[in-house]
Amino acid sequence: MSFNALLMASIYFLFKKEDPSLKEIAWSAFFTALAYLTRYNGVFMLLAIPVVFLIVNPFHSGIRRRFSQAAEFLAAFFLFIAPWGIYCSIEKGSFFYNKNYLNIAYEMFAKNRTGWDQFWFSNSVQYTSLAQVAFFQPCIVFPHCYE
């Protein structure tokens, strides 16, 4: 629920005025950053909001203003997540460090066969990336594929 509330706050500040100023864009980026830090799948907003500015153009702005708004949003977002990214870089060697792909691997390949703890601490070492999980057994991940 808090994740959804943060996303709604981001959207609220984005559409609060007919043409958002830097202040509203920064608030929108702040709440998007908090949503991302709450749940990494909030990263979709990092793409969605610039697409809204650049392609959807709900504020009927010129191309220069649209690029400016998208850049302001992206810059503010990265500024707000920078402390966490720097910490991850220092501790784990990657600004965007996470192992959420292991949760997907467990759900797809080990659930009801192995306990979560056993999977996480021993079986998970065979997976090193989301791409590897997706292509380990593609027809399980992508049910409409044909081997």
C-alpha cells in the first residue's frame, strides 16, 4: 500500500498544475525515488514519466520544453537515489545492486520442491542474472514459447 501511495503522490505532483514547474517535477521525482527504493519494480516510472513528457505530451509543450522536463525528472530521480546507489557501489560494487532475480528463480523453478531458505542459501548460486533466469528454461518463464 505504501508503494502505491508513493506512486500516486508522484503522479499527483506531476499533474498538479497544467504545466509542472521544476518544483513539481522534483517532488514527482522524489516520490518516484521513494517508490523505487521501497520496491525495485518502481523503476518502470523512470521510463514512464519521460515517455509521458516526450511522447504523450499532456501539457502541449514544445519539443525543447518536453526534453527539459524529462531531463529535470531524470536528474532529480538520480539525485534522490544517489546515496543508496553510492552505498551499494561501495558495499557490493554496483550502483543498482539487487538480487530480486533470485525470487523469480525460486518462484519459477524451486517453489513446492525446495524450501525458500535452502534455495536462497545453496541452490541460488547457479543463477547470476535476470537474463540467466529467463533463459534457463524459457518455456516456463515464457509460457507461449515452443521448444
